[in-house]
Amino acid sequence: MASPIVEARSDAQLALERGCAKLLAMQSQEGWWQAELQSNVTMDAEDMLLREFLGIRRVDQSERSAAWIRSQQREDGTWGNFHGAPGDLSTTIEAYWALRLVGDSPEEEHMRAAARFIRERGGIERARVFTHVWLALFGLWPWEQVPSLPPEIVLLPRSVPLNIYDFACWARQTVVALSVVLAHKPRRALPFALDELHNTEGWTPKPPRSRRGAWLGRLDRALGVYERRPIGALRRLALARAERWIVRRQEADGSWGGIQPPWVYSLMALSLQGYPLDHPVMRRGIEGIERFMIERGPHRRLEACQSPIWDTALAIVALAEAGLPEDDPALARAAQWLTGEEVRVAGDWRRARPQLEPGGWAFEFANLNYPDVDDTAEVVIALLRAGDPDGGAQRAAIERGRRWVEGMVSSDGGWGAFDADNTRALVRELPFLDFGEVIDEPSADVTAHVVEMLALLGRAEERAAQRGIQWLLTHQERDGSWWGRWGVNHIYGTGAAVPALVAAGLGRSHPSVRRAVQWLQDHQNDDGGWGEDPRSYDDPAWIGRGPSTASQTAWALLALDAAGERSPSVRAGVEWLVRTQLADGGWDEPQYTGTGFPHDYYINYHLYRLVFPIVALARCQRGEAG
């Protein structure tokens, strides 16, 4: 009779094979992978409102979007920002409003429950600024109670604080477009009001969070005075420059940055600047949104962004780890497609690094203006695992990507995602920006991926990698974990940092590695898996805590395996993955384990539940065998 360990390994091998078969079946004919990125219903509500603003809303589409929004309402009448989240005031306001738009009566029970929650949480008056902007667009909120964002901001040189390049790329694109919208202060008529959502106490500005915030509050009030009577010539110059800036940054697929916020605000801004709907820029933008729509059954929902390059790189790594040979046609097609997606033109990143030559990869199908360090590092890692069917083209792309990544290092030795040294925290204090991260500081997960890439390229002893290693060691949390910027949260950061440090030559007995191992073991769930709720970004009590998920269990196992652990903790994690695998080879994961903005916005990457368990199962089995 086989031993329990052999049986467990055999079960794990079968689980691995089923997972690989499912992943291979998901590959496109062109070679790429792309799974859904699911977020909260503000995407769908704001899509309906955008179409209402532009005068293109169709009843049939709206009904399907509304059906999706209704399906996501919880029993208490609220909508949250991730699976299992508490009700969110602004998300619930926007969802409620979208349902009113399609004719849901405020007297229906699901609407009454939502309205009750909104009033109990302070009503429309306590919504975030971006929700107030949407309300003001339709005359449901006074523009005078929206913080100032004058378009003259585009005229500020980079040397002046609060210029547009102080903002992260995603915030920068949104800020420029919104500044145009706010300069026009439009009001579109609606056949209803939202009086049932107001509180009885009225509105007061949110108090500043710091002394700097108080100073910026005074600046906002001064700008409000200027907004009532702007200098005509200066305003016209600013609007013209902002308009050109927006148009030049439209991507080939019609998007702006491939993400929802700047996309919708750019379309509104250009419409207010006089662009007709049949203008090529507007037409591409509106048609492009349809390619981000998921039509399934009675529902229609919008992806906030798409991730084919990231997904394809992760899929290559997973299949290569599972033993697929590098000359397998699936890997060859994927590698060839990725190589062809290299960005060879300069984007906004060059403002901080003007001498750096282009080379790297983005997140989307069409995202030439904004390649990013994280995708580039992961693509290089993937291409190193695949064959080179193009006779050296792949190697040349890898080298350009490596040089670009090294050039994008911040002055402290770490890496942010899209820009170098994008760290001016002053912009976080602006009264207008009370939602989402607005700078792109170096993070543990991005830095770890770069360090791992450099190690695999044989450059672990060189200065860039050594500074990255030191950055990671310096930024390890006191409890032994690492904070995750683009995934939830300490499990993601730790799952990236430990394999990178070990790959770069840090000994498995190093105190930082052992502290990370201990932290992971201390936070393993009783069922053998790992999970962490997004509330860990706000409440330390949630750090490392949450229902077990396939992706987070895999991240923990990757760290433990890299640290050389062959303990019951690892076996229990592998057994959890084997036990919870579905018949189709995947895993069920309604939880949101991706991070858009810490504290505010989270993503359920539907491919994470498959690719990371495959890598973890493959590596842990090799570890047991070795």
C-alpha cells in the first residue's frame, strides 16, 4: 500500500494535470490568454450615466446592465466594493440612481432598503467627491460644493508642486479630463430627483487630515473664487492644451489608458469641448467601450480594464512550471504574441526618465502610452521559460525590457508600476481626491518581481538587483510579512518577496526569510488554506485573515516552497488545493484578491484562481521529490 505522502502527491499531480488542461483550453488561437476582471457595480452604473450624458443610452442595454446591478445587491439593500464587503455609501448611491434611471420605483422594497442605508450613512451629502461630480452633471448636486480642479493645472511645469506629472498615470489622465468637465460645469436634465437620499443635517466639507490638508483646503477656497471669474485668455489656453493632451493619449482601441475612469471623463470632456459623436476620436472611444462589455445571460457588465499581457505571461510561467516543454506549440504561440506586443515608443514615463530608451510591456491589448514595470518583469520571466521561435527577436526584446526596467528604478532603489520617483504625497491631500491612490510609490510586489527577473537573467550580483534586495529587506513589516500594493495584501506581498529574495541568493536561513515563514504559518487557516480580506488595508485585525482562497493559498505556498519548507503546513496547503478543485480543473473564488486602489477599489482576476495554484502545485511537488 502506498504511503499517505505518495497518495497526496499523486492526487496533487492529477490536480495539476486537470488545471493545465483547463488553462490550455482557454488559450486563444493568436496565443494570448485573457480572463475576466470583475469589479464593483459602479462601473455599470457610471456606464449608464455616461450614455445618458452623451444622449446615447439604449433601453435594451440599460435593462441588461440594471439586471446585473440588481443581482449584486445584498440582503441588507446595499452594494459593496468586493465579495463579502460591508455596504459602501457611494457605490450604493450610484447603483440606486442607475436603477432609478431604468424605472425602478423608490417604493419597491429593494430600493427602499438601499435608500434607508444611504440615509443612515449620512445621505448623498456624505458621498465621495467623484459621486458628487456625477450628481452635479445632472443637476442633483451644486457645483459650488464640488472641490476645485481648474484646467490651468495642465500649464504648471514639472518643477512646480501639484503639476499633472506629480499624479500617478491613472490619476493624471483622470485629473486632466475632469478639469475640463469642471470648467464647463454642465447640467443635464433628468425626469426625477433623488430627494429621498438626502440627510436632514445638510452638507459640510470634510475636515482636513493634516496641516498640509488644511493649507490645501484654503487653496481650494481661493480657487473656487477664481473659478467664478477665471481669466479668459488663460482659461482658453488651458482648455485647448488639456484637449490636445487628452486626444494625443487615446489608445488604438479607443480607450484612455485602457481603464474606465479616464475613459468616461475624457469622452465627456471632449463632448463639452464641442466634439460631435461622429468625430473619429469620440466614435473610437464609444465603440471601444463595447469591447469591454461582458454579455452573459440576462446580464451586461463592464470590465474596468483587461489584462491579456499579464494573463498570458502568468499562463506561460504556470505551464512551464508544470513541465510543458519550451517548444510546445502553446508556449511558442504565446511567446511570439508577447514578443510582438513590446512597446517601442516613448510615453509619459519619459518625463521622469528623458534619456531612457523604450522597451517593455503594458497590461492591455492597446496601451502604448503606459507600459509598466510589473508587466515587463513578468513578461521577461515568461519569455525566459519559452522557446525563441523568432530567431533572436525574443532575446532582443528581453534585453530591451531589462534595460527599460532598470532605468525605471526610483531613487530609493525600489520600483513603482508606471513611473519612477512618483512619490509626492502632497497630492493625496487635495480636497478633490478623496478616493483611490493617486501616486505610484515603489512597492514590495513590483520590486520583488523585478529582483526575480534580474536574478533569472543572472544579474543578481549587479547594483540594480542588490539595491532592490536591500529595499525589500528594509520594507519588510515588523511582523515578518510584506505589504502588497497590487494584490490582497500581506499574503500577496510575502508571496512575491520571498521567492525573489531566495532566487537572488538570499539564504533560506536568513532572518527575513524565517520571519516570513513564521508569519505565513501563523496565519494559515484551520482548513489548510490561506486567505486575506481586503479590509486588511484599513484594519490591522484583518491582516492575514479571511476565508481560504485558491490564489492566496498558492501565494503562501510559493513563499514557503522558496524558503525550503517541507512541513505539515505546506502539505496541508497542497491538500486544500487538491480537495477544493472543481471537476473542470479550476477553483471557485468569488473573493477579490486583486487590488486596484488600496482602501477603495478591488478586482477579482478570474485567471488568478487557476494560474497560481498550478505554479504552487508544480513547485511543491518538485520540492517533495527533491
